[in-house]
Amino acid sequence: MIVTLSGITGTGKSFFKDAISKELGFKNLAIVTTRNKRKNEVDGIDKEFVNDEQLNELKKQGKIAFDFEFLGAKYAYRKEALQSDELQVTEVHYSTIYEFKRNAKDVFSIYIIPYDVERAKNELRKRGLPPKKEAQRLQEIDEHIIEYKQNKNLREQFDYVFKNDYTEESKNKLLQVIRNVLKDRR
């Protein structure tokens, strides 16, 4: 089973992904990307960092299920990862959930909503992005919220909607939801 985490920037997707990996034993499904590696990211664990040429070669070899562009970088998912029987967790941009679910074997999709959108925006600001990139990402948050609210088909792609209040209790609640899904699917 692959647990997907979607939601606006700053809503805690990376935090929850790490908690699911550490506490429930899920493997991180590393997305392939041409974007630059961030300070604390580990190649092959957090993401698989490649250049355009390497990504094109993977596509030619038929190893990519689907790919897309986001904020000037390319992203892709490996076919073998999406068809694996391993317990995996990954972050999925809301606009690609349709393709992800079409290509993956067994998905439990979670959409994370913050109780306070301003808190999510402040979490984004803490990343220390260049001003132009930060402004782009803040605009994307507002656009994402509108799209999610207005697009019923998009909302229906998610198996569970989770409200995050950035507390330990919130983390424990989400972990319990996943435990229950695992129990039900056995």
C-alpha cells in the first residue's frame, strides 16, 4: 500500500511522511526530480535527484510511470515503485493525484488541511526561500485552496481528509487512521 499525502505547502506533509516512516515502518517512495536538493535532503531517500538528461533516459527505458513539471522543475514516479507491494509513503501534489492513482497499485490518499492557513504560510516562510520563490509558493497556496474548494472531482480523489493543528495529538490521530486502514486491508 502507498499512503499519499497532499495539501498546501506548509501543512505538514513532510513531517507526517517522516512520522509514518519512523513509527509505522513505511518506506519513503522517493520521487525523481530535476530540482535542486535542499540542505537537509538525502539523495535516494527524500528524493532521487537527476538532471534533465538522466530523466529523459529513464523515460526512454520505460521506467517512468508519469512525469510533470512544477515551479520550474521536472518530477516523475518510477513504475516499479508504484507497482510495489511494499508499504510506502509519499507526498503527491494535488494536481497529479489523478495520474498517481491511475498508475499505482494500491493507494490510500490523504488530503491534509491546516486549521489555520496563516500557520501554513508561516511554515513556508521559515524555509528561507529566495523572495521570488517564496512569493510564488505563497501564491500557489492561495490558488490551491481555491481549486480544492471549487473542484468536487478533486476532493473525491482523496480517501481521507485530515485537519492538522500541528500538535502531537494530531500526529497520533493520523498514525491511528493509517493503522486502522492497514488492519482493514489485511
